[in-house]
Amino acid sequence: MIEFVTRNNNKNLILFIHGFIGGIDTWNYSEHDFFPSLLLKDQKINEQYDIAHFLYFTKLLNLIAKGNNHLLTHIFLLIKYQ
């Protein structure tokens, strides 16, 4: 799902896509700042680019959310030593 931070029908788009264990929190700069929103403070970027982030569900993210970190550690160790 694409969610726009700003959409002014500019020709250019800055699209943020999190990694396979990431989510919307990937783009938090601090407790009160969201990195894509910080870009809007730059006038040239604001005038020339729309900004959006692409969110997608991953089963790996779901495993982490449920507290199964030990399972992930085991999986990555298996992959590493094969």
C-alpha cells in the first residue's frame, strides 16, 4: 500500500520502502519527527517531489511482533552455517 506524505502531482516521487523486517517505524527520525516529513522542510524538494512510503506485510515482521526472536535467530544461524 502506498501512502502519500505529500501529493502535489509533481513529476518526481521520493518513495520510501522499508526492508523485510521493517515497517512504518523505520522512518521515525525521533519521537516527534518522521523522516519523509523532514524532507518537506526543504523548499526545492517540496516544490519538485511528491513523497510517499510503501508499506507491505511480511511474515518475518509478524514473527518478530509476536516475540519469536529466538526462532529468527535459529533460522539465520542455519542459513549462515550452510
